[in-house]
Amino acid sequence: MIYAAVLAGGSGTRMGADRPKQFLEFGGKPVIIHTVERFVECDGIDRIIVMTPAGWCGYTGEILADHFGKDQIRVADPSRACSGAAGRITVAAGGSTRNETLMNAIAVIEGNGDLDEETIIVTHDAVRPFVTDRMIRENIQAAKNTGACETAFPATDTIIETDDNRYVTEVPDRSRLWMVQTPQSFRAMKLRDLYMSLSVKEKEVLTDAAGIYVRKGEPVEIVKGESSNIKITYPQDIAVAEAIFNALHA
């Protein structure tokens, strides 16, 4: 079984808006709808879980139902395990951290009776609405082959290191550096087991799921991303997203 987990758990405080950034609009639709569409359109994905802040589950379910149809949406009850999810899309509450949100998504998969050693979870930021079918399919294949992968794009700018946020301490070789994007994809049961093996301190430090694999000496394959696979973080990013959308639909 191949699951997509669309991670929409952030509050979007850097956006300065009155609602989480995944609900802002460009191209006539909320960001999250654009993103979920990419996974709905990919026939390599069996089911989709949308992880959202607990207080926004109902609203998320409503806008997804308006766009994809009520028969396709289930809003999970956060007070108990999910089972027998109707439709292809389940909305569930995220955790307090990214990795806790991933564990909640895996709990949904387990509650549906779909968690085994072959289950693949393709995790993606809800605010990266320009993920392509090629990236999704290559993530699925890499996760099947290697067990874990992350999407990344070669660094185009020189990157510096600093110990005190004031002086440059190192200028790494740019040819060896890649900028991490999403999707990141894993065999879901292995991801859960590795996360559960971490100490409390490691869980606090390792905020990137692929980093868990690296820390544990497990291989992580690279899937090449795209420069257009932007993450909407700041107010000006909505204007950039609108421009990319218009260019793609010209």
C-alpha cells in the first residue's frame, strides 16, 4: 500500500496571516488544495492523509470535500484510532513536532490495517504546491529500492557556516551541497521503528525524518527536485506561486 502524508501541521507565523499559510489562496484555490491535487492525480498513490493542526481538522475536511467530493473525505476522530476510513483522503490531527505528526500519520495507516513491511509513506509539505508527478513516482520507487529517500536540488548559491551568527567560520564546497525539499519517502514501519529507538534528546535534535536514517547509519537515496518546487513561507511567496501557476497554465 502506498500512502501520501501531506503535512499541514504548521501555524504559519512567519506569514503574518490570520490563518495557517496552507489556507491562503493563489490561482483561485487554497494552497493545500493545489498540493493535494498533485497526489490525487497520481495513480501510484493509494490513499492520502492530510495532517493538519487539531483545531483546523473540521475546516480542512470541509474545503477538501468541497473540491474532491464528500464521499472522498473522512475527518478522523483524534480521540481514538482510525479504522475503516471511507474514501481516499483522511484528515487527521498533527503533533507538536514534524516527526510526531509523521508518527500520527503512521498511526492512521496502522488503524486502517495497512501497516506492514511493504507499506510506503510519501511525506510532503502542504505548502509545496508544485510537486510533480515525476518526483512523486521517483520517490515511491526509491523508497521501495532503498527504504528511504529525500528530494533535493543542487545548491545554486554559496553557503556559509557560522558559530555565532556574526562571523563566517566555514565556506563549504558548493558542489557537494544540495537543498532539501520534499517529498521524503520511507518504508513506514521502518521509519516508525527507527524513530521509537531514538533517545529523548535525539528526538529533539532530529527534526528531519531523513536525518533519523542518517544518524542510524541507514542509506537515504536522493531524488532530484525542481527549482519550481518552492515552499510557501513568507508573504511574497504567494506572489511567486501565482507567477509559477500562471506560467504553467499559460
